[in-house]
Amino acid sequence: MNPYQYNQQRWKFVLLIFAAFIAAASLLYTNYLVRNLSKSERTKAEVWAMSTRSIITMPDPDDELITFIYAVRDSLALPAIIADGQDSIIYWRDLDSTRTNILEGTNADTDLQYDPLYFKRQLAIMKKSHAPIVIDLPNGGQWFVYYKDSLLLNQLRFFPYVQLTLIAIFLGIAYTVFNSIRKSEQNLVWVGLAKEAAHQLGTPISSLMAWLELVRAKFDAEKDPLLYEMENDVKRLEVVADRFSKIGSTPVLQPHAVYKVVVDFVNYFKVRTSDKIVFNVSGDTKVQALLNVPLFDWVLENLLKNAANAIESAGRIDIVISENIAKEQIFIDISDTGKGIPRAKFDAVFQPGFTTRKRGWGLGLSLTKRMIDYHKGQIFVKESEIEKGTTFRIILPSNQTYEPAQI
């Protein structure tokens, strides 16, 4: 793993741990509050039960005392039911008034009707929520006070999950926005560097072309093959400089025969690599696609260099050009007999910074994918087997009109 990827993974791990810590702390603290509030509500229910028992069992109640007890009891807002041993409901509080008013003295002719199923369901809920509070009666009988958690307590239980969900959504949106801004800034830096590199290359390239002409004239070597290849390399430098100068702009796409473009570049490339590597180009010679040749040559250069580097000694690189049945897509398969790529890294090879070479920058395939995207195409690892080779597939639309985007 290169330093860029290592630092990226490390910061992601740190942020993940920090987020997990915040989530755990929020949940633990909320659970602490819920436990305390639950104890408080249990106390309220017990006080309500005791006050009810006092009202019922007090032999000669004083008016002021009764008023005080009622005031205390009514101040304890909590959904509760008092039932006897046969689950017959005797008293209740803070339940749905539209279903209980008839028991509180509402005229039976009104629309507010007593709903026994409602009470039965509420009683079942309260029995599951908490253990009952027992009221011992003077005659030896018992009443049971059932209650359920208040709306506030239930909301508090779910609040941290809602809070963490909203925070996660906010962080996701913020990450996307800042990541987009960061990439935009990086693109501006790369565009500036690329254009400056193209500008700096211009002067020495022009000088080299002039020196070549002087050498030809001085030594009468118009047909010298070495000077011819040197001239090709200088022209290649001009192409490279032109590529960099076009980054950030919208180069023109024109229809070209894919086979010819590939053959022209392979003929240039193969004399500059090991003679133990055999190149073979085959397939449909007539299919056309909208290409920017300097950029597409860059794609081929990156792929062929990687293929040649993957072949440790002798080997073979095959390029097969074909078209699908509907004649809407052109396939370019580039296969080598190199070391191969593990299946787990099929997608990772296109990420910036990924490389298996000690001195590699890990930008070749990333730029390749970007240039293929510019051509409205696709590139991916079609297949690979360790120590047997790899096949990259490029898919391009057949010659058709579309709006190009910036590189």
C-alpha cells in the first residue's frame, strides 16, 4: 500500500473510531437518563397508589388533608390503571379520554363511549411494562396498580437513534460536499501543473528539432535510420506536450478507424521495448469511433507499458478489436502473458496512487480511466489469472455524435 492510500485508510479508521465513540457515549448517557427517569416514574406510581389507598381507607378524613392528597395524586401525571385480582378495572388515569369519559360521569347519550377492548389492551401493555404495585385493603383484599412509561420516557429512548441518524445524514452530505470541493481544488492544481509542464517542454522540443536538422545537413544523413527514430521520439514529446496543454480544455473528437490508430501506435511502441515481447493486433479493421488520437494513444501507452512491465522476460501482447452484434459498441481487448492481477484488486488498480512497482506513481490507469470516460467509454479488467496474464477491455461507442466533456 502506498503512503497516500495508507494515510487515507488511517484517517478513515480514526474517524470511524471517533464516530463509534460518540455513538456509544450518546447511547450510554441516554440509557443512564432512561434508567433514572424510569425509577422516578416508578416512585410516582407508588405515591399514586399510596395516595389512592389513603383516600379509600381513611376512616374520618379531614377536608384539608383529602384536598392535599388529591392534589398530590393528581400532580403525578402517569398512565396507570388500578385493577383487582380478576383484572376488573377500578380506577385509571391519563388514558385516552375519548374512551374513558363514560366512566368519569359523562352522559351515556354522548358520542364518547366506553371501550372495554381499549382498557384490556392497555392493561396488557402495562402488565408487560412493569411489575404491579400491590395495595393491601382493610378487608384483606388486594388491588394492583399497573402503569406504563410516559410519552417523554419513550421519546427519550428513541431520541439517540434519531439523533445519530440525522448526524450520519449530515456528515454524509458534508463529506460529499467537501470531497467534491477538495477534488475540484486538486483538479485545478493538476491542470495548472500540466499546462506549465507543456509550456516548459515547448522550448527544448523546438531546439531538438533544430539540432536534428543541423545534424542531417552537416553529416549528409537524410536517410539515417537512427536520426529517423530520434525524430519520431521528438515528435512523441510534442504529442506529450500537446496532451498536457489540453488538460482542462475540451479537445475535439473525430471519427477514426480504431484498427489503424492502434496499429500506428503499436508500431511506434514495439521498437522501444524488449524484442522478447511479441505484439499482435487483430480484429475488425473497419470499425470507427470518435477519438482524440493523442489522448487515445496515451491510453494505449499506459496499458501497453503496464503489460510489458508485467512480462518479466519473454511474452506476448495481443490486441483484438471487435464490434458487438448491434454495432453500437466497439471492444478493444488488450491481453498479456504477465504476472496477473488478484481478483480482489480488479477495481483498485484504477484508483489514484495504486501501484505494484517500487518507483511507480500509481496514476497511469487512473488517468487512463479518465480519458476513456472522456470518450464516453468504459475500461475494466475483463479477466486475469496469477502468473498467466491479464486482459483489459475498453468499450467505446461506435461512431456517433455526443457532447464531449472536459478531460
